[in-house]
Amino acid sequence: MYILRIIKKIAGKVIRILYRLTYKLVSVDERLVIFISFHGRGYSDNPRAIYEQMRKDDRFKDYRFIWFIKDHKTKNLEIPGAEIKEYFSFPYFYYLSKAKYWVINCKMPLYICKKPKQVYLQTWHGTPLKRLAHDIQASEDTTFYRSGVSFEQMCYSYDVDVERYNYMISPNKFCTEVFQTSFQIDRDRLIETGYPRNDFITNASKEEVIELKKKFNLPLDKKIVLYAPTWRDNSYVASGYTFELKADFEKWRELLGDDYIVVFKPHYLIINKYENDHSLDGFLYSIPASAEINELYVLSDILITDYSSVFFDYAVLNRPIYFYMYDLEEYKGELRGFYLDIYKELPGKIYEDESLMLKDIKERIYDYSYLETFNDRFNSEQDGHCAQKVIDIVFHE
């Protein structure tokens, strides 16, 4: 295994060197669009929403679409109308050099090269609660990511990628301001359209919701609580970020009763898996981190989260949101810090004690005025047509 890792590492370096030496020799195809979501983890998020809207638009009937996805053959994926190529393969670098348009929702590596004729649309993947990039308030000795890079190195990795953007989506006025300071991007390249992925949330029909419940094998006659916590910057091992589950699901079942079920969806960056407790079968449904979370939003009645940005999107549904922040003191003191005053600006109440939170859920205690104020500020652009707005701006030619 060790020798295999060394060989892969050397091969990766050789591929990157060849790419940088040859990318200029590849001609740009004006009708080729490539898509990358979360570094090739799947077919999801804003790039998916944009792609599916382009498929409905006659202007793109002669275009070629390519998705880059890791281990796509073992995942047995099919994307109607698109080709799938392996992420970080020879075709990956070739088509990065050839495509006129890049649609990507994550920070690309430093070694990626872009030609002046190419158009890079950075869709990003959330409205931030936690501070980003240049906005992080860190001491001089703070390190970032599992690689332990310095603050300057971390910011530099963003700066290089931002320099390549032609457009970056902003979901709201708040992000338009935050992205200018965190990413150091000029206002002219920000397009304030709302997030394309939320078109599905806005437009999902009752029939679609029923079909989704059937897809995930969920009961149709129960209240569904979606529990979607995020990763912790300071909890990781060599192979990735870890998450120590602090939810006592036995207690959740006891306090919520037979009228509720819980859908548990971990963050995609978390590598350790929750081992199902079969004594909770019929109450707790553990969903893979790779699942499309928008589908889980629309089929659920309640969201429980912590510091994840999922609540910004979920608020579009005008359904109750509860914040279970059992490690609040540690999180706000040692990690990245917040953009919002979490005690005044979140669309729900903060709980450090899960029993108190579960009691309020059971008794349906929730102040909906939170949502009215919050959505006016953060979701005013979510009109169900965000993908089309983005396409009309970026592909205007």
C-alpha cells in the first residue's frame, strides 16, 4: 500500500507537469462546457441545477457537456445528455484545457491553468455563517486544513483561484459584501442571482416530495426531522475530517415519540461513518453524505443543524429550524468565528441541551417571525428561476 501511494503521488506530479507544459497547445471548443461539484464527489449542487436548466434551453442543443466525477465507474452514474470523465485523469486535464466554459462550485487547486478565452463560473456552495479566507480572524501561529498551512498560504490558495474567475454567483446582498472582503474579488465579477440549486426547493411539488420519501424508504405518515451537522476544523486524522456524534438518538426517540422519525445526514467532508444502531430501526434513517441534500430539505418538516450553512437554504421552505450547538463555547472561541450575531440573527433558537430542544420540537414551540426577517435579508433572490438568470448572464454570447 505504501509503495502504491508513492507511485500515485509521483504519477500525479508527472501529470501536472505535462499539463502545464501542454495546455496552451489544446484549442478551445466554443461549445464545450465542463462541470465539477465538490472536487468530483458527485452530480450535485449549483452545477447540477445549471446543467439541468441548460438542457431545457434550445440555445444549447448543439453543446457538449462533460462532468468530472471520482470513481464514476464504480458509482455506476448516468447523467442524461452528458459525458462522465474520471476526475484527475488525463482526459480531465485535456478537457480543462479545451472547454470554453467551466462551471465549478469549489476552490480549484493551484496548478490549474486557465486561458484568457476560457470562462470560469464559480458557483460556490453556500451562504457562510463561519468566516472565510481573508475574513478569518486568526493569530499568527494558526494553521489551516489537515495540511497545516499558514494563514498566508491559505489565503494565497484562494487568491490564485479568484484571479481565474470570470463570474462568481452571490445568493444575496449579504454575500455580495462578504465575498468582496473574504475572497478579495471585485464587485463587477459577482452576479447576485440567488442559488440555482434552490430552484428545486422553491418549485418542488407535493407529488415529487412523496416520490422522494419513497426513494429513501421513509414512511409517508410521520413528521420528518432532518439532522444535518457540519464538520469541525479542528477534528481530523491524516485521511480526513472526523465528527464525534453528540446526539443521543435513544433519547430523541423517547422524547419525540412515535409521530416522528429522524433523517441523519453528515457533511460530505466527514470521513468516519456512523454505525447504525439497529435498535433504532424505524426511527433513525442514516443517509449517505453523498446524497443530494436539497431532496432531504423538501421531504423534511423540521431542520436541526449547528454551524452548517444549510439553514440559509432551508429557510426558503419557511419550516422550523433548531440549532443544536453542544460545543458552542469551544467553537466560537477556538475556530473560525462567525459573520452573524448568532444570538440575534439566526432563524431559530440555539440549544446546548438536546433535551430542551427536543421538548420544544415535540410541543411545536417555534417563533416563525425569525423566518420572515431572515428571508427578507438572505433569500429575496430565490424566485425559482435562479439557474436561468445565471445562464442568461454567463452564456449571453
